[in-house]
Amino acid sequence: MKIQNQPTAELTRLAKLIQPMDTVAMLTSHDADGALVSRPMAPLEMDAHGAHWFFTDRRSAKIDQLKVLNLSFVDAERGTYVSMSGRGEIVEDREHVKRLWSPMARPWFPHGPDSEELALLKFTPHVADYWDAVDTKMVRLFATAVSVVAAKPIGLGEHGHLAHL
């Protein structure tokens, strides 16, 4: 994923957290019955305003489910987790599509960036929560054991809430 320079400290922190885990994100929405549904998405870009961009099929059911979204990233090896709440919109900008195009998208869009069904999904986060363990998995396991004995969290990493996105 291409990550552009961010205008605020909060978005810069968010960009640094997700940079190493930018291969797949889970996008969650409400379906027509109100049930939560999640799907894996390949992030393409975090633009200079903190929005996340994805390719999507304009025929997809998620097109009607963009009012309230959650986007999450996970790096279990590092012990880093990011969950963002926001909203989405469909953008029909062929130049932006061509700029973000990668041959990795060809299985879903065989006609390339000119595929009729290809559109951009822009996710704009409003708030984010993150959990970031600063040590190795072994140190985290030890900290968990110490926390169990002490009956309180000790050295388990940082949890933050970013509300000014």
C-alpha cells in the first residue's frame, strides 16, 4: 500500500502502525438485515487526508453498505491491532484507478483498469483504536503470565484511541 505523508500527528501514528501490515484488511459493514458482514480487502493507498482506497466491483453488495464501516488490520506476530470506524463512498475516477492499478488485480478485473465493473472504494476513518505490543512474542507471553499472577495488566503494550482523524 502506498502511504502518503499525513497532515496530523494522529494520522501519522495510524500510518506507522498499519504500514507493516498493509497486505489485507478486513472491512465490516451491516447487510440489509442488519447483520455484521466482513470481507478481506487489499488496501491500495492511504492518501494525504487519511482515506484508505480499495478496488471494488460496482456490482458488489457492499456498495449499498457504506454508511457505517469498520476497517481492521492485524499483525499477530508483532502484537499490533488497528480498528477504524468510518464511512465509505464509491469513486468513479479512471485516472485514480490507473494510478493505483496493479497486475495483482487482474484476476478480479480481467480487462485491467478499464474494466467496466471496476470502481474505487474510499474509506474515510473517523476514529481509530489500536493495541501495540512493543516487545517480542516471548516477552509478551511472559508479561501475560506476570499480569495473571498480579491480577492486573503489566507490560502488555500500548492501547490508544485516535479521535481527531
